[in-house]
Amino acid sequence: MKVFVDTGDVEEIREAISWGIVDGVTTNPTLIRATLAKRPGAKIKEYLEEVCRAAGPGRPVSLEVMSTKAEEMIEEGRVLYERYNSIAGNAVIKVPVTTRGVEEGYFEGVRAIRELSSIGIPVNATLIMTPAQAVLAAKAGAKYVSPFLGRVDDYIRERLGIKFSKDDYFSEEMARDDVNDGVRSGVDLLRKIRVIFRAYGFNTEIIAASVRNARQATEAMLEGADIITVPFEVLVKMVAHPKSEEGIKKFVEDAVKANYGELFRQ
Ligand code: E4P
């Protein structure tokens, strides 16, 4: 089971890697835009080199294409891979499973995933909202699929008229079977993809993405996500607990009173 950090911020990447528990990085255009906005003068080309270097060898970094036509996504995927994989051998190309919404064609993403995968470029199929999309991406050869847990929860809550904040936990008990084709939550989406992948022996790894809170991260692990990709602030919440904090205060206090210092003196 692997943990990726979901950020475009190189300082966050360095800090999270220094904790010794981070296995990779995912970015997207929104995250990169937010980071560059905080760094006036930073050039995206060089900045992404820094991101790949900071992650380092053996920690995949997902970098997303920008076009919505298969031919253009394929070209961009090639360019990105060539440029950034040479930095630390860790580039993965993120391709949306469908670009319908911007394009008329439903299958532009799947075609691009197929072509890039067939020339040996590892693809992370992104914006996965249904088990069927995950299967199509896996059949096209994607190395990873990224079901967007939080955004599926958003969609269900919007359809049910439930008010929520971005990091609010959502329980599938609040859902109804008819609002999202039987997928009752983001975690349920992950569960269903896992069942199908196991049944048919797909090797594609499942990245639980769009994880908004620590409880959702735990549920994703319980459902057997191969990888969870988690924003920096959610990683911090995953290690925190008031009773741990209370406990360490008391242990430090009592260690001093019990003369523990003696144990470490030569
Ligand atoms: C994952 O790969 C995406 O970059 C990210 O998890 C999206 O998260 P959001 O839905 O919170 O924006």
C-alpha cells in the first residue's frame, strides 16, 4: 500500500518526503496553477523539473496533459515524458478518461491512454467517476486509474440537495441507489472498481484520489486502494489525535520526573 502526496507545491513535496512515508506525487493543472500563483516569476517548465527532482527516483510524479483531442494529448504526453522522465526517471502522464464536456468525442481520452501505454509511457487515467470508466481505462492499458472519491461525494450531495464544505466527511448511508447509478459514495466507487479488477485480473493500480479528509483516507485503505493520494494538510490530519497529543505531554513530563535523562548519559 502506497501513499502519494497530492500537491503541486515543491516545499510540501520535500517536507512530506522527509517524513519517510511518501511514495509518489500527483499534480493537476489546478494545483500547479495555485502553486505558481504563490511564486511570481516562476517558470512552469523549470518548476516541474524541480518537482520531479524533489520527488526523486522511484517516486512517480503524475503530470497532466492539457489538450482534449487524442492526437494532441498523445503528442503532449510524449513531450512531457521525454522532458521530465529524464530528470529522475519518475514521470507518469495523467490523461483524462474522457474529454466529453469540452469535445464532442467521448473516447479521445481512452484513445490517448491506449496509444501512450502501447509505446511504454505509464499513464494515470484521471477524472474516473464510474467503475465502467475505470475498466475502459484499464483495458486501454493504463498503469493507474484515479477514482475521484471526493468529487463523487460532491456529486451525490449536490443531487440530494445536501449542503457541505469541501472537507466534510460523507457517509454512503446518506446516499440513495438511484442518484448515481448505484455508486453510493467515492469509497463505494473504489470498492466496486476493486471487485471488478480482481474478478478479471487487471494489473492496473487504483489510486484513491480527491481524498478530502482522514476518515475517507482510512476507508480507502480499508477498501484495498493500492495507493492513496492525499493533500499535504490531510496527511497532517492522518497523524494527529488529541489523545496522542495529551499522552505525549504526560510521558515527557513523567520522563523528566523519573530521571530518564540518566539513561542517555555516558
Ligand atoms: C488527483 O489526482 C487529483 O489531483 C486530486 O486528488 C483532485 O482532488 P480535488 O477533487 O480535491 O480537487
